[in-house]
Amino acid sequence: MSDLLKQATDAQALFANPTPLIGAAIIYVIILWPLVRLTGWLEHRFQRAYVR
């Protein structure tokens, strides 16, 4: 993931265009949003099991 941000930063610096950074941000959101939702679901499920 750090390589993605490095490549986007280099492309932004080379072309003076923020589009590569916006694209990298969108890719991060696409990858991380499902993981955040999964983690929340797992926490809720295990918390409910622990209370029983």
C-alpha cells in the first residue's frame, strides 16, 4: 500500500495534477471500507457471544 501512495505522489509531482492522489485515495477507500465493516461486524458478534 505504501508503494501506491509513493507512485501517486511521484505522478502528482511530475504532472502537477492532483488526480493521481485522488485515485490513490479512492483505491484505499475501496480496499479499507470492507475491512472496517468486517471488523465492526466481528467485534459486535464476539461481544454478543461474550455477554452470554
